[in-house]
Amino acid sequence: MAIFRFHSADEIDFDVDLRELQGQDRLDLFCEFLSAIGRQVAKPVLMSSEGGDGHHPLLGFDVESDRVVLLAKPFGNTVSS
């Protein structure tokens, strides 16, 4: 389920409950959703965490590569020197 917010004519803003994305099938469906929106408007579609400031997207549709890409490092992925 996606809840759309109409804050600006320049952005597509919506919330998704990440608990609903359990399993590869649901994640694939969500990526298809992001891709369909991005292809239709020919713009990137970025997903931030619910309640986030919108400036740190986690993943999104990249127009140039025509696919959804991971934009943030996974938790626990630290590099030690």
C-alpha cells in the first residue's frame, strides 16, 4: 500500500510501510512500482525512510540505468582501518 502526499506539483511523494516488503516477491513488486512511475514521468523516483527528512534516499529508480538502485549502505556494512 502506498499513501500519496500532494505537497508539491514538482514531486511525487508517498509513504510505504516497509514491513509490507518482507520477502523477495514483495520487494520485486515494489521495485516494479518505482520503475513504472519513473518510466512514466521520465524522472528518478527516490524512496526515503518513513518519517525521514527526504534528503537521504535508501533506494530509487535511476532513469539512465532504467532500474532500481540501492542508494544507501546496508546497516552493519562498516569498513575498519
